[in-house]
Amino acid sequence: MASRGQEEAPFSLLLAVAMMALVIPIAAYMFQGFQAWECQQRIENNMETFARELELAATLGGGKRVVDIDLSLYACPGVHVDNFTLKNPGQDRCQEVCHDPNCRILEAVYEEFDDETGESLGLSVASQPVCVRIPVNVDFSTLDCDPSEGYEPLAGEGLAPGYYRIALIKEGYRVRVCRVPVERFG
């Protein structure tokens, strides 16, 4: 009877190895898919937070809010976010995305490259656009910051990925978005 168990052992081992050879690639594929999904969710969550902070700043009677925003370096599988943009895309796109003819849309933008040639395929949106519901007459500025108050202007139309301490300053129908220099450890 002991010899029969010894005869079946190589077959059982071979079966176990064959099953592992099938299961490991499937598990790796599922894990990679989960990582991509988790990264996209993190981008969208931080964009939602930033959008809500912009809405709060736009409704202030005056003054400023200082908030910490995490728009960290995102390197999801196949995506490396280059910029976060806030724009008014026009009535048709606003109606389609936000169900409101007047809106601003916050998007995470990245540049796509051809795997074989390395040539740029242009800019693409890394996640779902986030609606920012603010009054139409609110004008955003990212450049007009007062350095004597310790604020730095944010360059251009969008924000590069990173961690920001931002001053949202409301003056009449204008919201200035300024970076507050801060040391961040960890």
C-alpha cells in the first residue's frame, strides 16, 4: 500500500505545479488591474477634494482660506499625470459632464507616447473630469499673488503634480490661487 502512494506522488506534484503555473499569471494580472484602479480612484478623490475647496473659496464673502491639497506625483500603470487643469469647456461639454450649461471642469492631463516609436500621441485625460460648480462671474487667477505676503504664484493654467498648501483668496468676483511655501517631510 505504501508503494501505491509513492507511485501517485509524482503525478500529484505535477498536477500541483501545473495548477500553480495557471494561477500565478492570473493573480498577477488581477493585482495589476487593482493597482491601476486604486491609482485612478486616488487621483479622482484628490481632485474632488480640490474642486470642493475651490467652490468654498468662490462662495466666501471675502478673505482667504488656506488648504492643503495632495496632487502628488501619480504614476499609474500606463499613465503619468503631467498637469491638473481647470477650464471652462463651453456650454455643450458642461451640459454633458455637469448637467449645467455654465461650469468649470478640473481634469488630470497626461501625455501619451507610442510604445514603438516613442513619439508623442498628444495629451489625454487621465481620469473622469470633476465638475467645479462656481458662479459664472468668478474669475480665477493663478499668477497674481503678493510675494510680500509670502505667497508664490502658480505657473500657467494648471498645477503640476505635487503637494500644495494653497491660499484661496477671494476679492470681489475674483479668486486668486496662490501657493504657500511649506516644508513637507515624510
